[in-house]
Amino acid sequence: MASKKINITIRPDVLDRIDKFCEDNNITRSGLFQLAVTQYINAMEIKPDINKALALMGSLADQVGNGVINPEEYRAKLGELEAVQRKLEKA
């Protein structure tokens, strides 16, 4: 895919940090922005799944610890958690 030129506005202190990072790591500004934006978007896209996994783990821990979950419910919730885990592994 062909690259497209854009214009952005950045505070001078942030630009100084960007330039220093790029120089120290032998990367262009464009390369840094593409990498950073891609990683940020990827993280935001999987955030709901991570939150779901954490909620399921917390719920299972509470219910098992309090002895209020039957084996059938436990297997169902564990299956949900495993499905979320597989989805996250693909991300």
C-alpha cells in the first residue's frame, strides 16, 4: 500500500522527545508514528476482551472461594474464559 503524507501539530517538547528517540533508535519519525499508532489501536481493540477475561477470572475466583458455584456453571464459565483466551492469542 502506498504511503500518504499528512500534517500534524505537536508541542515542541514532545517533538524534541520524538526526535531524540528516533535518533537513538535509528528510526524515522514516520516509522515511529506508524508503529506507535498501530500498537495503540491494537491494544484498544483487544481491551474489551481483556476486561472480559479479568471479570470472568474474578467471578470464578469469588464463586469457587465462597463455594457457591456448581460444577456445570464452573465448566461453562471456564469455557467462556478459554474462548476469550484463544481470541486474545490470535490478536
